Amino acid sequence: MKRTLFLTGLALLTLPFFMAGCNSMKKLQKDVIETAVTGYINPQQLEAVNGVVNFDYTINFAPKQFDKKIILKITPKIQYGSQMVKLEPMFLQGEKVKDANYPVVDYDKGSSFTQKMSFNFKPGMENSVLWADIEAMRGNKSFMLSPVVLNKNGIKVWQQPAFSLNGIDYVPAMTETFIGDVPATAVGVVSGYVMFPLGKSTITQAEQNSAVMSQAVKAMEKVLANKNAKITNMFIYISNSPEGAERLNKNLANNRFRSAKNFFEKDLKLADTPMSRNPKFVVQQTVSENWNGLYMLLKNSNIQNKEQIINELKNAPNATARNKVIDSYINKIPELKEVILPILRRADFFVFYSVPTTVQENVQLTYFLPQLTEKTPAVTAQSNWQLLNDLAVMAINNKEYGKARKLLESATILKQDAAINNNLGIVHAQMGHKQEASQYFDKAKLRKEARYNLGLILMQNREYAKAIPFLKNHPNINLAYAQLMNNDNRAALDTFHKIKMNNAMDYYLMAVAAARTKDTKEMALSLTKAIQMQPNLKNWAATDISFYPYKGDPVYMQIIK
């Protein structure tokens, strides 16, 4: 006969003297005593904890209800969508059943039986129904009874939310030549340059009114108008071209420096300020014969025999021979004389300034670096690795990672330094190259910034135990997060007490740490604060496995209600 299941909301299953059906069942019905079964589960609301659902299934029998010769098979099943999972069946038998070894129901006194049930949670079971098939057997005959619905509330899932921090704050390393004891993220720069006539230190009117200097003045006005900005120093770079008229003038570089310093300070409205009167305010670097700049410009030129020229210059046995080589090519190649060498006769300035970190979020830093945007490369930086590094930090802060990478790779040619490697690590990390980033941070880990940044890479790779020692010297939310994910809950809570809490997620994670350490008061305060700042976190807290032990706690229940 065809069997039909009826899933109803009844928690009480009454099995009236087995249902009438085919003739083969009528004799069985006459021989079997009416049996009544009441079944229920505990808890009534099924819950998945760490991916597993556990509950107790209890069935009670009143006196003289259970047939002495019957075996009852009860099979719980979880139905979700078109899928169904069968759980371990429960078998019970009457007192006179032979050749079976199931729990026996006392006919005269009645009995109560509880069986522990467990199954693995699967996606979709949030909206599921738990029901049970009932099969009665007597001898070689059996009969299926109407199924009973045990739970139709679905499954509440307790889980660890997928926490994510708001970005990763790597720490760029400035060289101490320019900025000391100021976080790199609060450093801005304004720069510009002027060109000099061959062999002279005068600045022409055209150079004074150039587009570059006009934009530099406007950028500097913004910095001076920013009450939170502190101008720290000015770097002035003087370059002479390596040709006869320039080489012969031994005082040319110093004369150009004095001329440029006076003009830059006046034009940028820095003259007669307290900072300009500080003898350490201006950092000077001069290159009397800029051969490195010449090589770089030749490489980027369209001169056909440029490699030959460079090789001849570099392989010259002495300075006199090298001078003869360049002088001979100046007369042969117009581009060398009219385009390349004039670029080397210049004065560049870089004004660095800082903004306190307490106000930095509300301040727009000013970056004006014409040397990094023109087609002609920044010759000024090519012989100063520190300047290259610090300009790269500016580019990193401006999220110009490709530009920063080129600057830093140029700097490594001049010097292998931990600050450069740290910043190259940041560039690669921001470009998604985690393996390269880790290698550069490892090279630079004698710097505290690099150790911290290496910890961030390890944390992103979920190697929390390895990350913690690198993050400890810079305690912030990243250290607390790594400790929390490594189940160092007491240490995480201590870190939260030391750091500045910035947003709702910080407070939520602190509540998790407190919950895991059974600090109910701290848990309640932090969780309340988090939900006040971001109300949708209440939904997370209601099913976060970290708060599962508090599900009956009145304080916790009041917070998430």
C-alpha cells in the first residue's frame, strides 16, 4: 500500500491502535494493545555550536500502554529543502519480546527513555524541520505509523563571525636626515627647481616665474595656511654639469646654493621666519660634476650610440681622460649639448612638513613633486638614496605604488638600507605581492617598522602565533586581533585596555576577549558600546560562538534583545 507522510505541528504523537489499512494489518491490529507515545526534544530550539547540533530525544510511556510483544523503531530525520539526513534510530521493546536486546518498557509501571542525538550542521539547515518515522514490529509483521514533527523552528547557528580589520596600516620608514620622530603617514612635501645658465649662478627671470615655481608657491601657501602643519626642514640639491666651463669654476656649486637658497626662501615666503633662522633648517647637498645624472639621462635618451658613450666614460682610466671623452662628444651631438647637459645645471628644493597624528585624519596633506611627474627623470634624487627613499614614502602615502617602487629600486642601487627594504616591502604588500613583501620586511627587520610590518604579513597569512612577537612593540588593534585569533584571550584583553578604541568593531572584539575570559562586566560594557555605535552588530552577538556560554545570562540577553 502507498504510504503518505503528514508533517504537522503536533508535539504529541498519539498512536491509536494502529491505523486501519489492508486486510493483512487487521489481524495485527487485533493482537496489539493500544500504544501511546509522547516524544519531545531538549532544547526545543535546535542550535549548531561549532558546526555540530546536539539534543536529547525523550519518550515517555504511561503504565499499561506498551504492548509486551512489540518492538518500536523511532527514526529522527532532519529535512532541509530537498535534502534529508537520517539520525540514529531509537529501538524499544516490550517485556515478552524474544531474540532482541533493546531497552525494555515496563508494562505495569511505564518507562521514560532519553537518547542523545548529534549530527553535523550543513548549510540550509537554518530553515529545517525535525521529524520522526515510527515503525511498529511484532514478529515478522510491521506497520508504519504517522510521523511526528519534533521541531519546526529550524536551527540557530552559533559561529565565529568573519572579522575583518579596516585595512592594513603599514609603517613607512623615513630616513632620519629629514624627519625624525614623526610618523611617516603625517609627512607632506612640496618641491620645485630652477635651471642655471652654463657656468653661472644667476637665476633668470624666466626661471623665477616658471610654471613649476608658480605651482610650488601655491602648494606652499596651503601648507602655511594649515595651522596644524609644522615645517621641519628644507633640502636643497645643487647640480653642475660635468663639462669644461662648469668644471673650471670651483666655486660654482656653492654660489648656486646661496643664490637658490635666497630665492627659494623669499619666493616661498619662508624668509625671516623662525624656522629659516635655524642653521639646521636647510640641508645642503652639492654635486660639482654630476656624472651619475649624465649616465641616467643618456640611458633615457634617443642618442643612437648612447651605450658606447657611457662605456667610454666609465672605462676612462682617469678624470682627465674622461673629461676629454665628454668634451669630444659635446661637439658632435647637439642633443647632448642642448638638451641633456642643461638639465644637470639646476637647483632643487624639497620642503618637508609634518602634521600631528591626532589631527591628521581631518587634514589634507599637500604633495607637489614636479620631479616625479615630468617626462625628464628626477636627476636630483639619483645620487641621494635618502632623498629617493623619502620621496618614495611620499608616493606611498599618496597610494602611487608604482612610482614608489621605481624610486626605491633606484635607491637600492646606491645603498642597501633597512629603510629602503621596509618601504619596498610595503609597496609589494599593497600591490598584493605578499611573498616579496615578506622577504623585504625580513631583510629590514632590524628596524622596528619592518618588524611590525612583517607581523602584519604573518597576520594576513593567518600565522597569528608567529605574528604576535613582531607586533608587540607597536601595540594596537592588529596585535589585539592576532592575540584573539590565537586564543591568547587574556593577553588580547590586556592589549585592548592599553590601546585607543576607534570604532565599533574594536569594542566588539574587546567584548569577545572579555567573554572568553569570563569577564562579564567588561563583556557587557564593551558589547553595549559596540552595538550603540553600530546597531547591526546585535545580530552578530546573538549567534557569536564566543557569547554562547552567556545565552541564559540576563545581562547578555538584555543587550541582544
